[in-house]
Amino acid sequence: HDRVVGIDLSPTRLALAEGLGAQAALDPSQVDVWEELSRLHGTAPFMFGPTPATAAFIEATGSARVISDILGRGRVGGRLSVVALHYEPVATSFLMVLMKEFTIRGSMEYPARFADAVDLLARRDLSSLITHRYPLERFDDALDTLRGSKDCGKVLVTMHDATT
């Protein structure tokens, strides 16, 4: 995880990434992400010029532009895992996918994969990702927090009293 780079517009989420040991946390409104990835991970050759040597990307924003940027600027042999929900079709340059031999994978890991998630939690304390806690009786408040804030981490709804 020491080579993981978090990218987000939220200072809260960037701080969470750094707190969990990310190599760097980048705000794309403040820095050129692609220049920073090249600096942090080195570069890889491509016929149209070098690209950052970043091996894999996780797209969790739901932004079509992010997918386009990754395919256009990612390395040959790169990988993209899309975990965000995209409700509209995303224009994709399959010329770049072919030329870069890029692997794209969608991921909605549910019941069959819970054992892996439990194993991960046993190996690493990720509780710092929880920025808000609500009792079940305040479920609507929890949804409002998720809906209204890009500055929250994970929101936990408990079956007993909890504090925000």
C-alpha cells in the first residue's frame, strides 16, 4: 500500500488516504495528477510519448471524464477497475484500449466475497475510514450525510446508540 495514491477533491478523504499509508494524496484542482503520478511512479513508454507507470486504477467517482482520462493517459498494460455506479453510457476509446492492451473490469463484490472482506478487516484496522456514526433510528440523517457531503468517509449505521 506504500505505492497507492489517493486522488480526491475532498480534503477529508485525502487525509483519510494519507492516514492509511498512501504514498501521496492528490487534489486534482490543485495539481496536475498525471505529472504527479509520473513523478511518483516513474514513466512507461508509449508510441505517443511516455505515460505514468502507474499499474492500476480504481475508478470510484462515477465520472465519465475520469475513465476517459485513465484510458487516454494510462500506461500500456494498465488495469482499470470500475467500482462506481455510472448511470449513463460512458464514451470509451477502444482504440486506446486496444493499443495499450488495457484491462477494464467492473466490480460489485457482494456475498460470495464477504469472507475476503472479513479477512482484510482482521489484518488491518480500517475503522479510521468511518467519519460518521448514526443509530438505526437516525437512518435518514445518515443518508442525508452521504447525499449532502463529499467530505465524509464511511457512514456507519448501528443497531444501538452511536454518536455522529
